[in-house]
Amino acid sequence: MEQDVGGLGSDVPPTLSADRVVLLLVDLQNDFLHPDGASGRLGRLAPDIRDVLAPLKDFVGVRRDQGIPVVYTRRFMRPGEATTSTAALAEQRHTYCLPGSWGADIVDDLPPEPGDLVVDKPGASAFLRTSLTKHLRNLGRSHVLVAGVTLEVCVESTVRDAQDLGFSPVLLRDLTWPNRGAQAEATHARLERHFCAVVEAVDVDRQLAGQATPATSQ
């Protein structure tokens, strides 16, 4: 697939066309984002993690109006499915996003709509052992706009795999959590240098303004 990662190594977005773009929303699940989810119950819910939801909802609405496909991922933790390297990971695998649980559901703030694709994934990356690669290629989508949680785990893993598979990933810095602080800045710099464009949502809005694409079956 042709690569156009105009922002690779910079914060300049690539050339975007509505008929080549897909929006990928990573792990907007109750256990990660809702106060009553696992993170909240365990006292691990970051105070600013939900700040991305309102601007992300606006962004998603505009992209839907343009006919751009929207894909959600859901991380499922299956006890005993894989070996974990630390006690903390083992605890998380037994606590978070169990299949069929409310905690694994997408938050009500930004639910999938008819026509959206929901990809259930067993690992951090949205591309690992899922149908996402085939789906995007069938749609003819080359540029993957990525937003969601969390930057240093599932978002980064997804961006890296997207680039390795021949797609052009574009990380939406302000629609991904965390997006502030030294660790987030270091992650942004690493991804810009090696894997993707890292831009603000407004940069994408400007490029795609006035564009639309015919409705495509998901």
C-alpha cells in the first residue's frame, strides 16, 4: 500500500482525503474511563482521562457526517489466555474488560452507531489477531486517524503495527490520553520520529473541511 506519512518526524499532517481515511477509536471502555469501572474502583482512574471524550465526540460527529468510516476497538482480558510478566499484569487480566461484562462495553458518552465497526482484540494492538487489516484494505483506506486510550500501551502498539503493515497512521494528540506531561511528550517524539504523524484534531479538521465520501458498507 502506498505510504504518505507527511508528518513522519514532524507535526505536519500528511495529505488527507476523506475517501482514504478511517477513524480508529482505541479502547473507550467503561473499565478504563468510567468512575464505576475497574480503574475507578481500584483508585486508578486518572482525574483528566475523561477530558478527551467531549472534544472526541465532536470530532467523531464531523467525520461521520463526511462519510468517513469509524472503527472502535475493545480490549478483552481473558484470565489464563496469555502469560503475564508481572503480578500487576496478572491482576489486571483478572479485573479489567472481561468478555460480556459492563466494564468491557464502550462508554455511553460515545457509543458506536449503526454502520460503525467494533473490533474485539486480545492484545494491545488493534491489528494483532483481528480482522482489522483485511477490513481496512477492503475499504481502500490508507490513512488511519488514531485516538483513544492509553497512549503508551494500546494506542502506541496500534500505531506501530499500522505503520509496519503499510498504512499511514496519524495520531490525534489532543484526542488521546495522556496528552500532557514529560512521558507523553517523549512518546509523541518517538512516534513522530519513527512511526507516524502526530497532529492536533484541528489540523485534520482543516484538511478535511468540505470533503465528503459516499457511504460505504462497513
